[in-house]
Amino acid sequence: MAVVEFEVEEHIARLTINRPKARNAMSPEVMVRLHDAWQEVRDSAAIRVAILTATGDKAFCSGADLALTAPLVTGARQVEDEWDERLLQILASDDGLFLINRDTVKPVIAAINGHAIAGGMELVFGCDIRVTVPDAKFGLQEVKWGLFPAGASTVRLPRQIPHAIAMELLLTGDLITAQRAHALGFVNHVVDASALMPTALGIARKIADNGPLAVSAIRRSARDCVGQTEAQALDTEAALAKSVIDSQDAIEGPRAFMEKRKPVFRGR
């Protein structure tokens, strides 16, 4: 089986990290395969929403593989194969990494099957909606090893949970439970393992059934308006709203409502 499985069905892409024996740590191959899959999510008109999950019941992702990825990036390990070479090329480019500083455009749902720590936590930051199992723990432990959590942690965590709590987690390296993450609003749902994918798929189907242009524009507005003044944000919202109002989908939706049928959205 591939270290990253990728499948698309009914406008929903599913990406599964598949290295359970390594706690789904991101090797160079995992990172490159994720990069390629996210690029297809962004570019394919057949995909309207994506789910990111992993195999096993221990870890969603424990971060970068400290035996393979970290030494490669620091130069302590030389390039050994095509995955190493491609990862270094991606990191050296101006495009950035998906879910960190490169956007998928489409909504992403995290189906968190276990602990999300370090880079695994940073993957969760980049997801729009989060569903987790009760036993999962979350945190950024880089500081314990004298490292910097450079995957947008110091930018996004203080924006996604209360500032003082974010600072405590960043500076101590402590972990929090799924229940605490839910109470902080960091995750949407805490469900039993048997309900994890059904819950994520249920949310994904609702999103996939909606107008794709509207979904994309609403998501972009919510993200782009962060940090803008109210006047700037209103201008951003108005421009994105107009792009939807001028579309054929905006005609189809009300027409379907009046005709008491399900709308057929074409993304244009």
C-alpha cells in the first residue's frame, strides 16, 4: 500500500497517510505524495472538498520523520532517492507547502484518528473543519528539543484558540486532550473511532452538495478578511460575493428551490 492513499468519489477527495508503524510521521515520500495530491485537489473541477486522515488508531501524524526528513532538511543527511530530491525542490521553490502557506482552495476536513503532534498539529491548523477521536492528544513539542515549530504554529495557533492558552502550549510543549481541544473550539466534533469517517463524510457530502463557487468564495472571504480593517474586509467580501452572484450557479440555485428539486451546480 502507498504511504499516502488518494481516492476521489462523488466530488470528495480522501487523502490517507499510511505509515502507522512510524506513527504516520511525514517522510520525504509522504510529503511529496501529499503535495501532489493537494495539487490535484486544488486543480481538479471534479473535487469540491477533501478529507485528510491516517491509518491506525494511535496517531494522526506525529510530525516530520526525525530519522529521514529532519536530517535531510538540515543537511545532516544527503539525498538518497527521488523523494528526497523532490522534497528539497519543493521546499526551495517560492510556492510553499500546502496547508501551511499554499492553499488548496477547496475546503479540507481533518478526520483525526489519533495524536496530532508537532507537524501533525500543523496539518490540523490548515484544515477548515476538524473531527477527532476521544483519545487523541494535540500539541507542539518542538520547544522541548530546542526546535522552532515553523509550520505556521506561532501564526495560526494564537488565532485559532485564546492567545494566553496558545502561548502556554507553544512555550511549554504540553499536550491537550481532544475534550480540551473541543472546549477551546479547536475541533468541531469528538466522536468514537467507529463514527470518525462517517461523521467526516457526512460533513463533506453536505459541502459537496452546495454550490462550489459559493463554497470557495465564502471560504476565501473568511480567510482573507482576517487581519483586515472592517472597511477592507467589507470590500473583500463584496468582491467575492459579486463573483458568485454573476455566476450561472446563482441562477440555478433559486430556480431549483422554486421548482422543488435538487440544484445541479456546474461551478460556473
